[in-house]
Amino acid sequence: MVTDMISTRGRYGLRVMLDLAQYQGDGFVPMKDVADRQNLSLKYLEQILPALKKNKLVKGVQGKGGGYRLTREPKDYVIGDILRITEKELAPVGCLAEGAEECALRSQCKTIGFWEGLNDVINDYLNSKTLADLM
């Protein structure tokens, strides 16, 4: 069985942010339009947007002419930040997850250096890309 490191929540969150970046010249973008263009469930997007809004990645306005827009330029959005907001965790193993209790075997663990290196590579890559790079 294959499991995804990045869930649909993270992938869809990134697609929403990219769509808003591409259509930001149109002002506030209705989520229905994003859902239609990205072939995503509007109900699922409505579950992702509060986290993006709470973390000030997007601004929302309700009513006629309402929708969402980015709060800054696409070049100022680091992909790693977007994924850390939409995902609960990006660490490749549980012992490296933020807030995880230290493993009792850590001092004897022959693989921890490998996992820490992989974690660094993942985060360095995610932090080296912006929405502008994906556009």
C-alpha cells in the first residue's frame, strides 16, 4: 500500500493558492470559479480556506463581488509555508515531527541521521520554491 507524504489537503491548498495567484488581477476570486477550474470539490475547498485565511495567506470577502485573493505577491509565498499550514506534518518519520516526544532509542538509533538528512533535503527544497516559480 502506497501512502502519500502530502495529502489531498496539501495538494489542493497549493492548487488553490496557485489559482489565486494566476487570477489575482481579477480582484477577489469566487471559490466556485477556483473549484471549477481546478476540478475540485467546493465543499472540500471550504474546509481548507479557513487555515489559509487564519494564517493571513488569503483575504476573503463575502457577498456580491466577494471571494478570495492573495495578501501578497506570488514571489513572497514559500511553498513550504503553504504546505506546513495545510498539512499537519511534513516530517518523513514520526520521531522528527514537530512536538513529538523524544524517542527513548534516539541515542542508539543508527538511522536517525539518515532521517534527519532526508528531512533537511525535503524542507530545503520546499523552502526554495515560491508560487511565482510554479506560475
